[in-house]
Amino acid sequence: MYTLHMNPFSFFSRRVVALLAQCDVPHELQVVNLMAGEHRSDAFLALNPNGQVPVLVDGDLALAESNAILRHLCNSNALGEWYPAEPDVRAKVDQWLDWTQVRLSAATSSIVFNTLFAGDRADDAAIAKGKELLATLTPILEAALSRSAYVVGQAPTIADLAIFSCYSQLALVQMRPDTPSISRWYDDIAALKGVVRAEGLMADAMAA
Ligand SMILES: N[C@@H](CCC(=O)N[C@@H](CS)C(=O)NCC(=O)O)C(=O)O
């Protein structure tokens, strides 16, 4: 059985929880308390020397990097509908996963970490830069989603889960773009049972 080391406030973690729960892949969650520095313990660094969640553990395999985990779960559990095998379609899913990681996740981290979690260490310049980057990304996603129901075609893929996780994180600081196609798509993805589970974990952690 998989163990996912994660934190409910981590949008990189939630995208993985969403896929596991959506596809009924047996797993257990191990919450890593980032505020208490558990991700810097020797035991955790042995799993991921980068000291970050999520990490998926399966026997001898300890796999970090959320999008690599998403791909691995699809490849190992025959979840072809979430990561289609047809080369041109898969390439577009990969393109959006990389877009998410390099552009949208970076903007999201800068904005949300510095607004909500950094406390005294908050970097206003990073927030401004993140907002500037986000403003360039929104029209790109809006245009894509005005052409098809999901970022790649007419069914959701792991790229949608990755992108959604960023937008739900941005919602924490009222920065989720609400252009028409993005809003329609956001509501659609938010209703997936795996996403309901992943987002519910954050809501529960917030209420605790
Ligand atoms: N590229 C990594 C990013 C993971 C990441 O930034 N995780 C954050 C939580 S959202 C973390 O563990 N931060 C703790 C730290 O960097 O000290 C991924 O996609 O998994």
C-alpha cells in the first residue's frame, strides 16, 4: 500500500491526494507537520533530501515531486484516462504539467506563502512579482479552457488536478482568477470526489 507523506495546506500534496482518492487507489496519509519542522528531520530527509512534501512511499521507492508522483501513479495503476497514452495527447498533458510547475506553482507559492505563512519573513516584492506572473498566466488558461472543457480535451487529466490545486491555494488569499471559462472549469473540478476529499482535508485542518 502507498503511504503519502503530505500536509493538507500543501497544494503540491493535495493534487496527489485528489488522484489517489478519485481513483480509489489504496493509500494511507502521513501528515508531516511543517510548522514543527518535521520535514527537516533526518528520517524525512532520508525520504526526500529536498525536505519537501509530498513524498510517495511504496516499498523501497520513495518518490518526490508532485507531478512525477501523479505520472507514476497513473503508469503503475493503469489510470490511462488521467494520463492518456496517445503520444500527442500525453505530450499536451506533460506540457500543462510543466507549465503548472514552472509558472503557475511558482506564482502561487510566492503569493500565498508570503501572504499567509511567512509571518515576519514575508517578502512583499515576491508577492508583487507573483501577482505580475499570475496576471500573464490567467489569459493563457482562460483561452485554453474556452476551447475545450478541460485543459487537454473533453475529459479531466492529471494536468487539471495540478492546475486546480494552485487555484484552490490562491483562493485562500482571494486571488483565484474568476474569468468565465476558468470559473466554469474550477467548479467542475471542485466537484470531483477526489478533489472534494483533498480540499476537505485542508478545510478540516483549518478548522482544527
Ligand atoms: N516541486 C515540489 C514542491 C514541493 C513543495 O514546495 N512543498 C512545500 C509545501 S507546499 C514544502 O514542503 N515546503 C517546505 C519547505 O520547503 O521547507 C513538488 O512539486 O512536489
